[in-house]
Amino acid sequence: MTYKYFLPLFLLLSLAANSQDLQPSKPARKWYIPDHLKLQFAGNIGFLSGGPGYISRNKTLETDLLFGFLPQKYGGDALVTITGKTTYSPWRIPLKNAHYMAPFSLGFYLSYTFGPQFDTKWPTYYPKGYYWWATSFRPGAYVGGKVGRDIVLNKRRRGLEFYYELGTYDLLLISYAQNPKYLNLSDIVSLSLGLKLDF
């Protein structure tokens, strides 16, 4: 599977030349310039997705805007999504050799899928209340964790993280609640893997 390439990539990047001299100072970043870039595999928001994000000053809250793509051979249709994610990681534990770990993260997302086959509201020929959900929007939630380290690229110290998430979305949760005898948690939970690089 594709996710098996993420760990070697993370290890390779973490071996970047830390012996380079850091710039003595860098200008303050404008508030609207993103803090990091993420690349994610799976997670109900596309086969691959990526985009910029922001992090709070205490590094516990992240907000991301990811653009995803699901190839036709995996989804029946070639799908394009846009997703807003918010992740809260309350604990950051320092490890050896500039590594660190955030053992627990909790997050929520809202994704929108483009295409004429998806509706923001159901067509009028359906009776009122027949369907209550929009097919183009999907809210979801996830838990996970991450490990990272500080590296030096282009004479600047940056953070590199590898993260995982176990998540689901509204329709799957409702199906599970209505059919607990026929569905297991493994039927509604998906695994996603990702990399985050600080700017």
C-alpha cells in the first residue's frame, strides 16, 4: 500500500544536514502566511490530499485547508474535494535527538466534494424530509497522534512530523448506531497517514 512509503520518507528527511548554520534571525511572518504544509493519504477526504495550515502559538491547535483527489479506479468517479480540518493536540513530549511525540490528537473536519452528482440540498422532486443530509458535504471526526523532529533545511530550522488518524464521518456513525449487530467499528473507521513540514 502507498502508506508504507511515508515512514522511509520521514526518516530520510529527518537525516537532513543538521550541521548547517542557522540564520541568526528571520523576519516575522505575516499573519496570513501559512505555518506549514501537509500531505495526507486516505482519511475519507481523497486518496491523496494536501494543503497549507496554521498552528497556534502554543502549538496545540492546528487548522488546515486540504485539497484532495480520488482517482476513478478507487472511487468509481474521479472526485475532487476541499476540506477544512481542526486538530487539537494537548500534549507534546520531548524525546532524544530533537525528536518529540504528541501521543493524542482529536480533530474535526468538514469536506465538500465537487461534481454534478453531488447536491448541497436534495432536488425538489423528493418529498420534504425524505432525505436530511447533503451529499456534497461530509462532517467527520478523528483521533490520532504524531511524532516529529526539528531539521535544518536551507539554513533554517523547521519541524517535520509524521501523523496518523483514525476517523469516520456522520453517515457511517449513524449506520453503526442503527445497526450495531451487523457493523463493527472496523467497518466505519478508516486510517489516514500524513506528513507535515513547517515553513
